[in-house]
Amino acid sequence: MWFVGKSELLSLIQCHCLDEVMPAFSDHRTLRKNTVIYRPDEPSEHVYLLKSGSVRLYRLTEDGQEITLAFVKAGTIFGDGDVLNEENYSHHAQALTPSMVCYIRKADFKELLARYDVINQFVLRDHYRRWQEAQQLIENLSLHDVRKRLVNILVMFSGQVGMPFDHPEHGDTILIDLPIAQDKLAEFIGTSRESVNRHFSDLKSEGFVDMHERKIVLTPTFVARYITKAPAFAALPAKSAPRVLTAPLMRA
């Protein structure tokens, strides 16, 4: 159960209840980089918990272009929206790095939602957050210039795959803990790689961003200017007391 502390979902449950919950999370597999976990039109039979590594969710256009929907960091569940609402998955999920993924059967996941209100509420909040992100992506593409679109997507990444980082030059920063190529940034914001390169260079020269081992760093100047609320990692259980459930709502 080493991964419990990394999962916001599991950290909501007190230790004496974990024995009842953990069997649903016992089936896990190690995946190689670029492994496709599921595809559209496959039966939505499992919800997934990423124990380690990173995962990308994406769709394919009719001409075969990959449109990235979100990045998933360790401790996060994914695939749950399709399990609850659809018979099949609606997108692809791919391991971007060597990863360990837990497979949770649909029936077990639905039982957890029925028995533990705190899990049910967490999933509802998570779905609302993803809906907000989808709306922000649409707004970002339609209303803003390239620089603003780039800034906005970096803010979103800080919540999805950001982590605190003590940069040797900038001090306390946010590290986007995933190498993201500039052509992928261009894909996210609907522009060319050359345009992204130009605006990213401007942000770097102005002290808003930096690079560390091919990963983007958001400096304190960026955080102070553009991030209006604390990123999700700031509220992880290791840094604040989680809400907990002391007993199931009902027994099987």
C-alpha cells in the first residue's frame, strides 16, 4: 500500500477502512513507455489508478491527428467517466513513461461509490474539474492571442502534472514534471511550433519560465503573475489534513 499516500482518492479513507477498500485496487501492471492502455470503442470495463509514471489522454481526428486532452500524474484515477456513463471508452490512454497502473473492475468501482460517500463526492468534484478544463481549452483556443494561450496552457499543466521544485537559480518554483515537446505545446494551443518557440523564448527572457532537464519550470514571477489559486499539489495529504470517512455508509 506504498502508493496510498500518493493518491488523493485513497488518502480520504482512514487506515482501518483501507482493508475493505484495497482488494479493489490489487490488480496492477507495469507498462512500458508508449503502451496504449485503452482505445475508443473498447468496452469500458475498468477504471484506472496511476501508481507511478505518467499517462496521456488523447483523441484522434478523422485525418489521424492526435489531440491531447490531458496528462495524468501519479495518484490520479482516469477512465472513470466512461465507466460510469458509457459502454465504451471515448478516447485513448497511453503511458508516456514506464508506468505502473492499477486496474479496478467496473462493478468494484461502482460499489465503492455506493458504499463510501467521500469517494463519490471526490469523483463528482474530479469530473467537474475536468469539465472546467475542457471549457477552458475551448475558450483558450477561441478568445486569446498565442502568448495568452501559451500562458494559460502552462497554468493548466501546473495543476495536472506540476510539482514543487527548488530551482538552483529561481528558488521555489513549479516544475511541469513531464517533458513536453514544443510541437505538442503548439497542438494544445492551435498554432505552429515556430510561434510557440518564439513566445516561449520571450517568456524565458522575461524571467517567467525556465527549463530543467527538458522540463518546463514556472518561476515565482510566473506564479505571482498568472496563477491565482494554489495548484492541486499544494493540497495533497502530505501537506494538509484530508477529509476522512470513518466507516462505510452501508454494508454489503
